[in-house]
Amino acid sequence: MSITVSNISKSYKNVKALQNISFEVKPGELFGLIGPDGAGKTTLFRVLTTLLVANEGSATVAGFDVVEEYKNIRNSVGYMPGKFSLYQDLTVEENLNFFATIFGTTIEENYDLIKDIYVQIEPFKDRRAGKLSGGMKQKLALCCALIHKPKVLFLDEPTTGVDPVSRKEFWEMLKRLQQKDITILVSTPYMDEAALCDRIALIQDGKILEIDTPKAIVKHYPKQIYNVRATNMYQLIYSLKKYEHNHSVYPFGEVVHYTDSRTDFNPKDLKLYLESNDLNNVEIEKTVATIEDTFMELAK
Amino acid sequence: MLPIIFVLPILQLVILSNAATFEVKNIKFGYIDNDHTSTSRALVEKFNASTYFDVLTDFPSEAFASSEMLKGKVDVVLEIPHYFERDLQKEKYNNLGVTINAIDGAAAGVENVYVNQIVQNFNQHLKVDLLQVSDKQIQPIYIETIPLFWYNETLNYKTFMVPGILVLLVTMITLFLSGMNIVREKEIGTLEQINVTPIKKSQFIIGKLFPFWVVGMALLTIGLILAKLIFDVPMLGSLVLLYAYTSIYILVILGMGLFISNFTDTQQQAMFIAWFFVVIFILMSGLFTPIESMPKWAQIVTEFNPIKYFVEVIRMVMLKGSGFMDILPLGLKTLAYAIVMNGLAVWSYKKTN
């Protein structure tokens, strides 16, 4: 196992950041931690990267215990914190050189690993890191985290605040890295990115709600979801929430995801009800559950 | 940043060394002459001749003089009583009234000494004038003291202050820079990235502090050159000795800065704590006020003040030409301090929290 976490708990004063967390990540796996802000993702990362000691439980990374053998872990993991934390007043190349030197290696030695990513920022190699755009900063941070050929890569919300195109590119890079035998643990608040992981853990309030492959998690969704649409969105949600048989009502883009509490639900009843509430152009159609729906259901 | 580090201290050195002096000059002097005789006028003339006093006016009454002092227009008022000359000749004894504005106690003390000196001087001349031939036999033997001011013959305040202020600058800059530095990394978040790397505590700390050590030594060099060029402060002792001592001293300050850094989360907090210590250290260093005149407990506290040692050493080496053996006790104390401070700093710096 690349990462094993068993019964980890951590609390700050009166906030329980992590409660009895356990999971395992297989070698070469792209594992996603999916949860909203404040769910405890960063705390878990800090425990696994040996920056924080948990109150209870134990964990190993790349076969090393996070408390006993923290020095070995620091040599064999790459960590990219959520906040950009390279030296802003050093240039791209200087930053990369600096981190290579700290890890006792050189850029040339592991160049093949970062080549795909580095070529994209190479035109700006003499620019100070602080002056790079958000997407460029992420690429540089990833290069710096990879420069010593880590066995496990920790990425804490790498795509937060990055534009959609860069986000997509970033995930493609992760997929390629995975093929080079690097285990990747990535956290993200974006549910759409979850589908790109091999396995995901849904986490909220310091507890893991469910761990499985994205497809399996979606299959676990117990109900049939309906897309409901009408001209007046606000009125639509309001009416649906008032509807006595509703199980869940969530806005989802330009439609509303609706589930009914009855087993013999007939959409026509709902349509009649909505139209009697002065809603026009009501459309109701079946749809498949997404990870977001599953998360909302589990987090209920 | 680099120009700021070097230009500001140099300005401070030049400005402070010229301004920080205990000489009291241009004292606003007024008098009330109730006697109006040649003797009283001669006394006033003595004050007039002194470069320290600006003789303002002859006040008509004591009430007027005190109201002027209340307004701050006069610092010292001399009152010459009625029949000053007559009584002096008849009784060979008389009193003068001196009123001094003592809001600034130190200045008032100095002013009092000046007034006394002038009056005494006047007294001596007067004695000679008043003596009658028959008194000659009973004239007491007069004892005179002629002081020699060693190590600073002309009592030049700049010679005394410049080395001290130089100490102050080297200390402040290195303490603030080192105190601010690691906290800054905490604030920006780079420390988190560094902490997950296999870099050793000692490597990181040396890497962080060495540049400031160099800055401190460079500041000392520039300061010494200026002290020679602008203020003509003598350099009697060995420069090598001074540099050797400074190199240990800066380690104390850097350790202190790092220690502060480790216990604070923002640059603001670090700045506050650094200032707290710097102010105490400066005021209790013997730079402005002699340590000997402090209360006993304060003297004990100054034992923990690194600035005190450096001020002492730099004055000893530059003005007195002290050698290695003379400053050895101070040097050893500083070295012990450096070891303790840096030990604490390395111990309290944790890569995990």
C-alpha cells in the first residue's frame, strides 16, 4: 500500500478537524479526497506530509510511519500546498534549482519526469515566480514537487482558482504522471474533477462519508433523479420544496435535481402541481445521478 | 531593501552622533540685581562672558522673573540681594539666590554645576580683592585640583557617543532583519514547503542567518570608516580584535532574532517583541546613562544585556586601546550568551507543529 491511514483523529482546541479517518491508497493510484471547504482535507494532508502530528491513530506513507520515520517520508514525497508557497522573488528556474538542490538532486537528473510540464513554463524561466499567472504558478509548483522523483505526490486543492482550460490540462498531466508509477493523493472541492480519479473518498466535517470508484459511488445513489425545468427558477425551487412528497431539491446548473419520496412516483402529477402553481414551460425528465448528487445525499 | 539597510543606519549615525550630547549650551539666563554695585555687575559680567549662558535680561522683580520662567523664556535666574557688596565687605560672607528650571533634571544638574563654577571663580577673585594686608598671615592654604581626562582628553562627546551609536545600529538592523525573516516565510507559506523537504534544521537556520551576519559586519565596517572620516574618533586598539568580538556578538543578536521568529506568527508580532527588547537593551546599556548609577537590581538585569557588553568593548578597544586579555572576560560572557541563545533558537524551531 502506498498510503494507509487508520483511525486518524485530530482536533484543534474545540474543533474536531478529523474524526477516525481510515483508508488505503494503492500504489500508482490517483486517489481523490472530495469535500467542501473546512471538511478537513488540508489537515489530513498536513498529517500525511509530517507537518502535523495526529492526536490518535497511525498512518504510513510509502511504507514509512508518519511519526517514527518522518525523515524518510520527506525524502520520498512531493507536496504541493493549496496556497502557492514557492519563493516569489526567485525566478522560475531558480526556484526549481533551489528545490532540486535541497533534495540533493539536479534538474537534469529527473528532467524526463517534469519535461512535459516544464516545457510549458520554460519560455518564462527568467521571470520571477510572483509575476506568473495562476495556471503557470501551479505548473511550476508541480514541477518543484516532482523534481526529486517522489513516490507519492500530495496535491492540496491544486486547481482552486485556476481557469477551466488550465484545470483540464492539469488533470491530463496528473493522468500522465500516474503512468510513471507515482501515487497521487489529490483533494478538490470540485465534484466534476472527482470523476477523473481512480477512487474517491467523500469527506465532510472530518468524517469520511464513502470511499469507492466514482462510478460505483454514483450507482449507490438510491433514487431516480429528475431534471425539472421551468421559466421561473426561484418560484420552481420554492414550489418543489413545498411539495409534500419531495425527498430532495437541489439546483443544478439551469435545472433542478428532484427526487421523490414515493416509490410509485409519476412525473405527470408533479407537472400538474407545478402548473397549478403558475409555472410555465415545465419539463420533467429522468437523469442519472452525479457525484455531486451522491455527496448531497450522503451529507444530508 | 539593501539600500535601506545601509543608508538609513548611516544617516542615523551621522544625525544621532551630532545630536546626542549631554553638553548643555545656550542656557537662557536672567538675573535680578537688587544691589546695583560694581561687584554685582562684575558677577553678571562673569556669566555674560561664559559661552554656556545667554544672558537675557535684568528682571525688575522676583515675581516677574518667576512668571518668565513659567512661560519658559528663562532657565536660570540669579538673584543678587540688597547690599550685596556692602555685606560682603563687612561680613565677608553673603548668599545668592539661584532658581533653575528643573523639568529636565539632568540639564538642571549640569546648569547648577556651571553656575557654581562661575560663582566660585568669582569668589576667589573677590577674596583677593577684599583681603586686607593684615589678613595675609591667616589666609588658608588653597587646594586646587587639576583633572586630567584620560582616554578622551577634551571630553569630546562625539568620541564617546559614536562607538556606542554604532553598536546600536549594528544591533537593531541585525535583530530586526533576523526576527522578521523566518516569520515572513511563515506568512507567505514558503516555510510549509521547506518543512516537507529533507533539509536539516541547522542547514536551514545557517542559511537564513548567515546573510545577516555578513550585513552586520558590513555595517560595522562602514560605521568605523565614517567614525574616522567624519568624527575623527580615535582607533587605539586592534581592529582585528574588534571584528573578532563583533563576529561573536552578532551571533547573539541573530539567535535572539530567530528565537523571536519562532514564537511569533506574523511580522507585526515579531516587530513588536523585537522593539520591546531593543528599547530595554538600549536604555540599560550604559550608552546614554552610566550603569553604575542604576539601582542594584537594574545593574543585575544589565548582565543579560548583550548591548552593554558590546558598548563596553567597542569603547575599550577604540578609545582606550584595550588588548585581548582586557576584553577576554566580556568576550567569554558574550560567547556563552551566543551559545545559549542559538541553542534555544534551534531547539524551539520545529519543522512540525
